[in-house]
Amino acid sequence: VECGVSVRGPLPLVYNGLPTDKGEWPWLVAMFIKSKTASLQFQCGASLLSRTIVLT
């Protein structure tokens, strides 16, 4: 994923009860952990500060 470019994940993004458009919130991050069964479990949200820094 390129910095500043949003990619929709498995969950729809919703703000204030309304779906958001792709790329509308490009600095938001969703952090997941991959389980032993290869499923993803949501852990927390974060903000992208730069190409290499994520603030949780």
C-alpha cells in the first residue's frame, strides 16, 4: 500500500453512521493479528504519521 492511499479492508468504514468513501481517511490504520488458523483479529486503530511511523 502506498502512503496516503486508502485501501478498504474486510470491514466497511463508517463515520457518524454513514459509510465513507475510499481515500477519505487515508491516515487511519486498523491493526490486526493473524491467528494460528490464519484468520485476522482486530486489535486497535491508529494514525499514520509518516511512511514508517504509526501512532497507536
